[in-house]
Amino acid sequence: MVSGMNAFSFLAVPFFIFSGELMLHGGIADRILRFAQATVGHFRGGFGMANVVACTLFGGVSGSPTADTSAMGGVVIPLKATAPPKRST
């Protein structure tokens, strides 16, 4: 049972989360989100689409959905909580 815990995959998950946190505090997550908002933010539902585009780009950069969730969630959730809803005409 102890030999199964020495697998590389068990060590990779904390390092992917750590890399996501480094990218979050380094500012790359904000830049990716601003790029995504500039690309699709003007459409109806643009913030949600920008979130999807930013997560796709960030997942490609980091190579891990775990790092993507920890970093982009730290950026997008506070923005969504403070942003007022837009009225559609």
C-alpha cells in the first residue's frame, strides 16, 4: 500500500495547483481574462463566454484543469460577485 503512494501522479497535483497560484499572483490570469473579455465580451452573455475562453487558454498554458480551476476561479468569482448585471435591450 505504501508503494502505491510513491506514484508521480500523486505528486503532480499539488504542483499543478501551486503553478496555478503562481500564475494567479503573477498576473497572467488577469491578462488572459482581459484578452478574453476583449475578444468575446461585447456579445450577449459575454462575461460567461469570456470565462470559458480564458479557462481554455489558461488550461493550454498550464496543462492542468486543476491549476486552471484554482487560478481562474480566484480571478473570475470576485469579479462576478461585484459586477452589476447588465440590462439587455
